Amino acid sequence: MPDVARPEAVSAPVRRLGIFGGTFDPPHVGHLVTAVNVRHALALDLVLLVVAGSPWQKEGSRRISPAPDRLAMVRAAVGDAAGIEVSSIEVDRPGPSYTIDTLTDLRSQFPGAECFTILGEDAAALVPTWERYREVLALTRLVVVDRPGSVCEVPAITEWIRVEVPHLEVSSTDLRARFADGRPLDYLVPPAVLRVASERGLYRSDDIVWAAKR
Ligand code: ATP
Ligand code: MG
């Protein structure tokens, strides 16, 4: 179930639903700015930040922070932003986090809602590698935003909606390196996220050592 902590999220019907998935390890201003600007540009009633429970395409390539920790950071990042909610649907579902399963579940939770799946260009390039991606295309429209620093081409598998958002060259990969070597994270990550990361002991330098050994 998506988090529905605020009463208005329960009562207002959601007709246009944005779904913005990610590993969010950690969440950063690039994610948040994308979510609020796509919501505005496409007049979405709600954008759900869907935290990948088991990001199967990334597993094995690096240490991934535990899903409950990433979920806590995303909740802290979103705070009480209007029209943005955090979904634990993939964290609560066992097995690999396939978008097709998430879409199927969300469509029954939000009956009648039109779904818009939001992706940075780099993630859009990978859609043809997703599990049952043609079924995904039948259930949702895809919304692509520029990913500064990425030179990925969006595959010609469907019609994409392009949305312009402020270009912020921020990535979780760079932020993890900053955590590890002590460079500043200020203004790249909301302070509430930094507090959660610190309380939970995330992003110690052994993450980087682990990556280097492989
Ligand atoms: P990592 O470096 O670990 O891959 P990331 O910064 O790419 O992390 P993800 O959780 O992988 O973050 O991305 C989730 C979604 O957010 C993807 O669709 C990705 O393209 C998009 N995204 C991430 N950062 C930005 C950004 N700065 N601007 C626009 N979209 C972004
Ligand atoms: Mg990424």
C-alpha cells in the first residue's frame, strides 16, 4: 500500500497518477525537483516515489543500502510536500522489484487513474531490458526528463512525453562517494535525509572499499 499519511490523499480521487521509481540510495534534490516539476507540468494529482525493494538490475554491482533505510530516507526527503507521497509497495513485496508488478498493483489501488511513469533519460534507455516491458507500455505512459551528464538515447519503442525540469547534475553515486570521503553534501540532499543516514550509520567508507575489491 502507498503511504497515505495525509487525510487529503485518502479523500481526493487520483485521476492522473505519477509513478517515479528508484533505488534512492540516497534520495537527492534531482529526484525531488523532478517529482514536483513533472507533477506541475502534467497536472498530476499525485506523484508516488516508489522505493525499489530489490533493485535486481543493480544487485551485485555494489552494496545497496537496506530497503527500510532507503524508505526512511525518502520519507524524510519528501516531508509534507503537496501531492508527493512515498510508496513502500515494492519494499513490502518479496522478490525482484519488477515495474510490471508495481503497475498492476497500483492500478488496482487507484482504479481508473491514468498512469505516468517518470524516468530520467538514463533509466529510460533501459526500459527494453525490463521484465515484460511491452506489458508495462500497455499500462502506462512514459515520461522522460533530461539526465544531465548522461548521453543515453531513449529507445524508439513507444511515444514518450518529454518534460523539461531544471537540470541538476546530481547522482546518488556521487553522493555516496561524498559521504565516504567527507566532502560536503549540503544543499544536494535535504538535511532530514542526512539525519536519517547518520542515525542509521549509512554510507561509511567500507562501501567504497567493497566496490574497489570487486
Ligand atoms: P545511482 O547513481 O545510484 O544510479 P541515481 O542518482 O541515478 O542513483 P536512482 O535512484 O538510480 O538515482 O534514480 C531514480 C530515477 O531518478 C531514475 O529514473 C533516474 O534517471 C532519475 N534521476 C536521478 N537523478 C536525477 C537527476 N539529477 N535529474 C533527473 N532525473 C534523475
Ligand atoms: Mg541511477
